[in-house]
Amino acid sequence: MDEKILEIDNLTVSFDGFKALNQLNLSINTGELRVLIGPNGAGKTTLQDVITGKVRPTEGNVYFKGKSLVGYKEHEIARLGIGRKFQTPRIYLNLTVRENLDLACNRNKNLLSTLMGRISSGDKRKVVGLLETIGLTAKADLSANLLSHGEKQRLEIGMLVAQSPELLLVDEPVAGLTDEETENVGSLLLALAESHSILVIEHDMEFVRQIARTVTVLHQGSLLCEGTMEEVQHNPRVIEVYLGETPEIVDS
Amino acid sequence: MSSQVLSRSQGLKRQKRRKLMIEGVAIVAIAFLLLLLLPAILPEFRLKLLGRFLSLAIVALGIDLIWGFTGLLSLGHGIFFALGGYAFAMHLKMQLPEGEIPDFFTLYGVSELPWFWQPFGSFPFTLIAIFLIPAIVAGLLGYLVFRNRIKGVYFSILTQAALIVFFNFFNGQQKLINGTNGLKTDTEELFGMVVSSSPAQMTFYSLTVFFLVAMYLLCRWLTSGRFGRLLIAIRDDESRVRFSGYNPTGFKVFVFAVSGAIAGIAGALYTVQSGIITPSAMEVPFSIEMVIWVAVGGRATLVGAIFGAVLVNFARTLLSEQFPEVWLFFQGALFLIVVTVLPNGIIGWLRSWGWEKMQHWFGFKSYVVTYPSLETDPQVQQEKEQFEE
């Protein structure tokens, strides 16, 4: 129990009768880098929504370090130590890169200390260190809307890390990136995996091969299979789900 | 590598300090101009107009704080403006011998002072009420709206609906607040001075300048630093703010309340300088006009809010003196022009590239004609620095 950072227990989410997640069971160990794949509509993003408090489960429970997350609000879950990266980069476009990181790394996030508190030198040093990690040192004082798509993705990942979370949820971090940028993001995630537990959702199989150790496949809201990339690739049920249910038609 | 980063950020800091100094000098210079020079050269009537415009500029600051920085378009600031105005007017109405009540009550056969008038007999209470009552009303309204995550157009519509509710209440309650006639302050006395007399008006004018500077500094302080950046963050991407561990509700309620308080102060100063407060301060067009001032001057610039409010109101007086019927068309046209041609307002345009363009027009600076990316790309600059070492 204590080595599991995230446990999903018999989770069901239904929207007006449509079950986006259907009795899903899943667990992630502390320090693990897990990749979640699945065809469109498999419930990958809904799963993240439930973990981060945006959507309430219809049934079942989510445990973070043994503590149930159901009923907590988004900002409370973020403060517990779960950081979320969205599919498209969501950063504050009118602030500079440094200011983006600084807001995320602020330790006391209530109103009074944000208004009155001075920015500690520890926070400043942390931001400088993060700038180096995400490779944006030179662009620290540029407004974030001047960054390229890949740089924005890296900045958002940097903002997650600035929150000092224990678990990172990353939704399609390489969608729309060039090969070089994809590799940059990949090695960034691998570097972060040394000190964080990470759950990545991804479609890009090349990228999954680059970073994955364990892969989980979702299908229609339930767990289809789990294993190494090799195992998953050769699993007949996975092939069926991805290529369509009647391979004969593909042949003809 | 990191030492270079530090030296660059120190350079930025020095630049920032220099800018702050220039700003401080400019504020002092403008305040002196308004306080010493203009009263000497402007006729009394014009000065009184200017005083009214400057108090409207204070509301515009409040709107800029909530709309320009936090991205919440309030169409109900007339409520807070009027509440401040009514609070001050009620105090002035109470300057009577013991046992008497304001004369309009007798018209409606009211012989006893309504309970909520009682505390306004006290001057300190009134001073606090002028900003605290609007702040509380704004805070409550804001809490109900923001807690339910109502945003965007729905927020604007709700504030307008609240405005109409307040208007109808004040308009209909003759027995409580003199209904549609409002409260006249011109002939009342404060500290032995008739409110409309020139020494009293001069005092109110000076107070207006003082509060304009004070509110500007307050907004400036709120919008710089982490708090100000968080307001911009809420405007740009509220759910990111949430997932970063901030609860935006509290921040929004706070800013809305501060904005309401600023509008209350403006309302009180405006009332004594125009001599009357009526429910018409809560009419829908007036609150929309406030938004137009800010849009014309430039959102999220603060200076733009002040500039826009004074400019638009000055243009209104000028035009309606010459051609009384034209003003409304002009105002509509002005708004259209700003939205389509200068979406960032006048100050926003100056800040982004108008300044350089003007320097070019007057021959101080020539355009950069080469492809400038290499000169400005920080990555290239950093590599150059390393190479030269």
C-alpha cells in the first residue's frame, strides 16, 4: 500500500448514461514512469479529470498515497502534490517565462501571502535552476507568447515541476512537435522521472518506445492490458482494438 | 552561464528602477500641475468640470483593475459609484439641528428618520461607509457569482441585472431615499462651509487629485508583483491557475471588492462636485460609458484608464456645447474606432509600437529595415556573449 502513489479502485464515470470509465482498476508505484495509451474515446483524459478533481466519479475511488481524493477541489489536489499538464500548452501568454515559473513555484498560495509576501531567494534560485532544466535560460525574460510550440510545452512541464509535485500527469506532451523537439521533451521527462512519479498519456508510438517502461492500454473505459512495450505490441486484443474488430475487411 | 543570467537580470532591475523613478517624477509633476497651475489659470466653472472628470477617472481605475487586469467585464459599477455618492450625500443631508429631519421627508409624510439614516450623522462613520459599503456589496455579489464559477458574458449580464435592481430600488423608494429626485447636496453645509461655495469646491477638487494619485498608487501596487501577475494569469487561463494550486475565487472576490471601494470613493467626490446624486447614476448607459473610457485609454495600463476618462468626458462637454445632438453618435463612433483600429486603446498602442512610429514621423529615429530577428533573439545573443568571452 505505501509504495503505491496512485490507486484507482473500481472507478466508473458516466455522463448521462454513457460510461467514459467503466470499473477501472489501476495502480502506479512511487517513482514509476507509466504510459497510458488507447484509441480515441478510451477515457484517458477523463481519467486525468477525475484524478485532478475536475470530474467527480460516479462510483469507485481514487487514492493518492493512500488518501481518497474524491470531494477535493482542483486547487486542493494540486496542493497535495499532483501536477497536471494539459494537451495543448496552457501557460500565461502575457507573462514572461520567469514569471510563469515563479507563480507556479510560490509556496504559499493563499491571497494574503501572495499579496504581501516577498519572493524568497530560495524561490528565485529554484526558478533559475528550472529554467536551466527546461532549456529556456536565454528566453527567461521574454513574454511567453513569443515561444515556439515546443518551448511552450517545455515551459508548462517546468511549471508543473515548480509546484514540487510527487505525481505528474502529462497529457500528450509531444502532439504537434517536430522530431527534435519530441526528443527534447522525451529526455526532459526521463530526467524528471528520476525524482517524480509520472503518468503520461500519448498517441505517438515512437515516443512511447523512447520513454516507456510499463504501458497500460485503455479501451472503452476499462483496462485492456498492461505490460512492457513488447508485450503490449504483440497482444492480439490490442492489435484488434487498434486495427478494427474485423481484420478480414482490412485484407480485402 | 548562471552568472550571465544574474548580470542580465540585474541590468533589467536597474532599468526597472529607472522607469519607476521617471514614473514617480511624472506623478508628482502632474499632481502639481493639477493642484497649483490649473486652478490659477482655469475659470471656476471649468475647474469644477475638471474635478468631476478626475473623479470619474478614479472609477475608471477601478474598472481597469477588474476588467483590464483580471478580465472580468463589470457592467454594474454604477451601483458602487452611487452607493459612495449616496453615503456622502446622506451625511450632508443630516447637517441639521437636533431633532429635525431632512426636508424632503415631510413631502411624503414621513416624520421619523428611517433607521439606516441614523449612523450617517457621524462623520467618521460616513467616511468609512463611502468605501466599505460598496466593497461589501461588491464582495457579496462577487462571492455568489465567482463561487459558482460564472464567468465571461454571464458575469457581465449578472452585474447589469444587479445594476437594474439597485436602480429600481433607489428610484422607487421616495419615503426612504427621495426616489427619483435624488439627494441634493449643493445647499448643505459641511464644517460651516456651504458645499457649493468656492473654498469648499476647491477643497473637494484638491481631495479628488489626492485620491486619484492615491488610488493610482494602490492599483499600481496591486498589479505589480506576484499578486498582479496572478490577476493576469486568472485573465489568461483560469483553470491553469486552479491546477497550479491557487483558488481563484478568493482573489476575484477581493479584486472586485477593491474595485467597488474605489468606485465608491469616486462617487462621493463626484456627488459633491456636481451638487446632486440621483438614481440616474445607476442607469445602464452610464456604467457602459465607464467601460468605454477604459477601452479608449487602454486596458490594463492604469494610465490609460485615467487618460480615457478625462479625454472622453472632455470631448463630450466640448461637443455637446457646440452641437448638443451629436454627442451620442460621436461616442458610438469612438467606441467602434477603438475596438476596430486600436484594440489596445490609445496608451496600449503607444506602448506597443506607436511611440516608435511617432519618433519616426518626427525624424528622431529611422526604421529598422533589416530582418531584426538575429538582433533580438536572446538565444543568439547568449551564444554571442559566450563566444566573445
